[in-house]
Amino acid sequence: MGRVSQVILVETEVPWPIARRELILNAVSCDDIDSDHDGHVVGDEDDDDVSSDKCNDNNRGRQDGGGGGTSRILVRIQSLDCEDNGEDGLEILPAAKGVRIKVDGGFVFEKCPMDHPMAKTSSTGGDTHDDDGGGDDDNNLILLTFTFSVDPKLSILPQSVLNFFLRTAMRQIWGMFLHVAEEVGDGKRPAHSEAIERKREALYDWVEERTNAMLHRSLSK
């Protein structure tokens, strides 16, 4: 029940003797905000069967797992390779240099439960709580869950070493992403701000509208 889809090519140089790594990443976003959580759409909804089909299984999995019918925005990310050639009209050729890796993961955006541990450490939470256990800022907290698995195609290294490296590296990369996002919000990265404005109508306005709709629906229950 969404419309956002992007394909990104990422190339990374790594120290010798490891060859350069390449990643073709397909990201599809959808949500169940306008659904009654039994699969029925409430009100009008934009048609996008491709995005809906790719995310429906994820939606059902989250609903079956509990959560009291909480509305969510999902972003599914998957790598593409030669076996996906022709999918969605894409021509995917073998990597010109280096090795193409595989990735599978995604993001889940949802209203943060009042009793969630992260709510207590949020920059808008903590001291803003009043006597009834919540404040206005608490009602606008969003919980972001990120799940990510990767096959870096490094069979020369033991699995235990790879697991340690990836867990450490992902923690650092995530911290870097957050740092960049904060600087964009503070106006310190004009190039990023310009890129956001160029994609605002196609992507970021949709994200903001869906996020506000998610919070409004959660608060109206």
C-alpha cells in the first residue's frame, strides 16, 4: 500500500588484497496505515500493486506477531544480481570490476510504545513525562527497527571473524548515518539538503505524509 521504490548502485574500495565490492540495492516502501489490519483498505488508496505485493508478506508477519494492530511503514531492501535481470525492466550486467555482494534487510517505522526502553532515553522523552506517564512529545516518538544481513563474499575469512567485523562495522556505519542525518537537520550539509529537495515530491513528501498519518491513526485509537 505504498509507492516508493528506488534502485541504488554502491561501489566500495577495500584494502588489498580484497577486491572492490559492488552492491545493487533495491528498496521498496509500503505501509498498512489505511488498513483495518485484516487486509481491508479504509478509504482511498493509491494503486501500486508492485509495492504492495512485495511488502504484503512482511505486513502479515508483523501483524501475526502481535502489536495490537499498530500501523507501520516498512522499507524492504534487497540486493539485485544477474539472476534478477529483466525484473522491473532493469538490465543487470555482471560486475565490471570486483565482486557483487548480497544483502537482505529492511526498516520498520512505528509509533514508539510508551514503555519501550528507547522512549526513556529519547532526546524528546525522559524529562518530558508528566504525572500521567506521558507528554505531548512522547506521543510523537517513532520507533525505528533496522534488520540487515549481508554476504560479503569473503570465503577466505572464518565465519566468526566475518560476524565480528560486520557487527562492529554496522554499528559504526549506523552511527555515521545518524550523524549525517543530524547535520542535515541542522543545515550543515547543503548538498544533502539540495538532493532531498529534488526528491521531495517523489519521496520525502510521501514519507512525511505517511509518518504523520501513522501517528494520527495511532493517537486516534
